[in-house]
Amino acid sequence: MALKKPTDACQTLAELTKRYPKAPAAVASRAAATRTQAKCAA
């Protein structure tokens, strides 16, 4: 979100969960928090 591009951030975060479904809990948690901050669609 530092780049002020929430659309790009949401797309990247969605791709993260698709590519790495077994990501560590800390990574998944941080991604979820960032999705909320960026107001990504569920």
C-alpha cells in the first residue's frame, strides 16, 4: 500500500494465496491484514 495502488495490491495478494496455499501462518495473516487495509473485495 506504500505505492498507493490498491488495485495492484489486491491482485498481487490474490495471486499470493493462489501460488502459495501452504504459506506460513504469519505470511497468510499479514496478507489478510493488508487485503483489509487495501479494502480488497472478498
